[in-house]
Amino acid sequence: MAAPLTTAPTLVFLHGFAESREVWTDFTRSFPAGYRLLAPNLPGHGTNRAPVPDFSMEAQARYVAQYLTDKGAADPVLLVAHSMGGYVALALAERYPSRVAGLALINSTALPDTDEKRQNREKNIGFVERHGVEKFMDSFVRPLFAPANRDRLAEARELLEEIGKATPAATFAGALRGMAARPDRTAVLAQAAFPVLLVAGKHDVAVPFDDSVRQAALPATAAALFLEGSGHLAYLEQPEETRRAVLALAAAVFGE
């Protein structure tokens, strides 16, 4: 049964691959009380352990849309999405544009995987199948931080490793293949009737910085935050700057 509809302006935080809603806890702690904050666990992640027949970005977008309905979220909402969460958010914006008031892409991209990236995802699936999730996570998270942050933010790194190690192997395979199969969604940015914020890290090894710079020019109403001291995890590496940018977008979207 759906919850009663709320009228509070709603921000929806979508985590990345092998993460969970827990990654947003510190980031959102100081958000104004007037906003309603929602952070689902995407299918197969965190405590969301129901069987997942389809890990495609489109299926995950449908899941999020139903989650918002079930939570009584007032449309449209502001989507704040990291990495794979951004791919889901773009699929949602493509399918349900009237439900989106704004979009903040944090270390994410509307471009599809390159052939090399798809091959690397299959290699990662093979590694997990041979050696297990824990061994994979031992080497997966550290390079996502900018070099200067890998030891400085050891507690954040350990949190991501812990969350990842608790993620089922089936989720790894399904989500990696779902990301590999996603189409080019740059048209979603170019045709967006809502404001878009792109947050990019200069040292991001997963989303090329130059790609983010080019995509920032696509939306009619856009803002960009280019972070010299971040890798793929801006919300952890430079949280204050990232939070300010997201709150500025929220204020513009909701007129606060």
C-alpha cells in the first residue's frame, strides 16, 4: 500500500554499484529540515535482497519510480545520483520526465560503455566468480579515490569495502552486465526540461573527466562542479563543496 502523498520537496539519493543507502548518511546529515530525503537501496544492494530478475538500468528505474509512489513522494523530485545511480536516474528521466524536477549526476555519465569498459566488466565478473566478492573488494575501492585521499580517507574507504563485501555475487554480475548494456543517454541531458548539475573529479578513473566537461554543455540549464582534489567519490572526497552544489540546485528547483 502506498504511503499518503506528501507535499514536502523531495530529494532522492541513488547510490552506486556495490554501495548502499548508507553511503549518503554523513553527506545528508546537515540538509535543511524542510526537505524530504529518500535513499533507496537499489535492487540487490544493501538490505534489498529480493530476487532480481532484471538488473538493467531501465528495470532499476522502474523500481525507483515504484519506490517513490510507495513512499508517497510528491512529484517532481530532485534526483541526486552517484555513478551507477546516475545511469538509473537518466533511465528514469527518459521514461518518466514529468517526475523529475532536477538531476545531480555525481561522478556519472550519460555516455555508454566503450568496448574496453565492457570487456573490463566481464573480466571483473570472472574474477568474482573465481575468487569471490571479498577479494575483489580488497582491490576495487582504493583506486576510486584520488591518490591523495586513499590513506587520508581510510575510514570512508573501509566503509565502502565493508558494504561491497556484503553485496551478493549475483548482484555484482547482474549490475555489471546491466551497466555494460546501457545505451547512450546524452539526448536525455540535451533535451532536459529540468536543471542538471554535473559533479566531476579530476582524478576519476571510472568516468573520464573530459567526458564530464563536454556533457556539462548539453543541458539548457546546467551547472558544473569540477573538483581538482577528487576521484570517483566526490561526495566522500570533497563533501562540503559537493553538498553546497546539490543544495544550490535544490534551492533553484524548489524555490527555497
